[in-house]
Amino acid sequence: MSDPAAADPVTMADLVARAEALAAHGRRSILGITGAPGAGKSTVAEQLVQALGPERAVLVPMDGFHLANTVLDALGRRDRKGAADTFDDAGYAALLERIRAQRPESAETIYAPEFRRELEEPIGSALPVRPAVPLVVTEGNYLLHDAGAWPRARASLDEVWFIAADEELRRARLIARHERFGKSPEDARAWALGTDERNAELIRASAGRADRVFRLA
């Protein structure tokens, strides 16, 4: 499906049932969840992992691969943080490849980075991925992007789901999020309708490469 506006409504129960099926394969599966900023990716991913429990699922967000602010400053990209080239896409792809190759009988725990919004910085080795956990859920903006190392990341994913969202609601969520983490109402709105909106247009264009496009009922 290439048109997010035509996405079918689904319930969280539907999504949990599919995630449970992926976790029951008897091998490591990786599920990707994508969509425009503010579409609800983090919420859906967190609810899926919570529903399955820590023995069956773990969450490894793409946002752990944000480039540090000092690096963005040096590259001259700080003013558009969140764009596809403000992430370590090759590092993310390499982590997914390593997670995919992890075997239940292995004694090795893999440690993934996470992004701390209160710091606006990634923190390394913060999320343990134990070998016996069958399903890894990852969420982020660029799982279906077709440039750089993003296709390598996509190749490690069993399925990618694209969340289509009401655009007015999505933008309102973004503005509220930016305010919650320190931006003034004016700056929050400018960022949501500027940098975030340009990223959203790029992300929406990738929906046709998803395995499933839906909106939450």
C-alpha cells in the first residue's frame, strides 16, 4: 500500500497477536515500526513489548543512533537534528545484523544505545538484548529509507509496519512533546512545522515499502 491515507484501522489487540506470532517462530525475529514524527511509533512499540513481556520481547529504538550534539555542530546539522543524515545509520545497521545473528544458546548479551530526551543525547550500552528473547522490536523514522546504510538495516528486519496518523493530531503531539522537553511554544511550533514536517514528507514517501500500513482504531 503506497497511500497512508488509505490505511486500514487496526486495534492494539490485532498488533499484539501478530507480534506474538513473530515471537513464536522458534528463532530470532526483528519487527520494525515506522511512521512520521509524532505518529505513535514509540507508544505502539512499548505497548507491544509490554504485552509480550521481557521473556519474549525487547525494545531497541533507532533513536539511540542519533549523532551527538557536538558531532552535529561540527557537521553543521544541529539545526535539523532528526533528519536522516543526523543518525549513525551504519552503526544502526551493524547492530541489527549482530542482533539478528544472536543465537539462543549464546552466552553473549548485546548492549544497545538509547536516546535520552531529557539530555537530547544518546547513551551507549544502555539496553540489554539477551540471547533467549525471541522478538526484538525496533522503531524509528527511517527504517524504509532508501539511501545510505538504511537499506542494510531494513534487510535485517522480518517485517516493517508503517503507522499512518491523523496529520492534525500528529503535529499537535509533536508540538506538545517539544514543549515538554524545554522548547518555548513558539520554538516548538516552528520546529514541528519546519524540520519535523520536512522529515515527515520523506518518511510518508516510503510507506509503499512497508509490509503493513495501518492506523490505530
